[in-house]
Amino acid sequence: MFRIRKGDRVKILSGKDKGKIGKVLRVIVSKKRVVVEGANIVKKHMRKRSEAEPGGIREIPASVHISNVSLFCPNCNNQTKFITRILEDKSKIRVCKKCGKPI
Ligand SMILES: [Zn+2]
């Protein structure tokens, strides 16, 4: 089950950005990878395409494997496990296992 969604706040668990917290910008379900804001930044050499897109070095976040990130609860200020709760109207919300607040 793919538990992390776009817009979630996650903590990086390994690699050079270990401990960083960022927002999930993109989820690549087929590869089980996520792109996290400010994490795993790589420098890419871009070729000049047009006046609006000049060439040069651009810093972009590369994807990290889902096992290397953990959901982060801003309320507990820590990485956390969460549970899915089904509301009366059948909609699902995810809540922090520790503090019970929705993520
Ligand atoms: Zn919490």
C-alpha cells in the first residue's frame, strides 16, 4: 500500500539529507519513489532551449525511495506512524498514531 501522498510532510531517513523535512512534490508509484522539496538536490546541466529557458546549472530535487522517508507530524514534531480512520460519511482520513491529529 502506498501511504505517502503529494503534499505530505516527510522526514528523510537516510542519505546526505538525513533529518531534513520537506513537502512531497511528486509521487512515482510505479517506482516507489517520491520527490521531496529540498531533499536530494542534484545539479543538472541544462542546454539552452530558448531565451526564457537559458542553459546552465539548475538544482532540482531527485527522487528518493519511499523506504527512506517517513511521514512527519507537525504536532508531535517528529516522524510518526499513522492510521487510517473511516468517517461516518465513508471518507478516509489519516491520523497520527501518537497525537490523533489528522495529517
Ligand atoms: Zn502527532
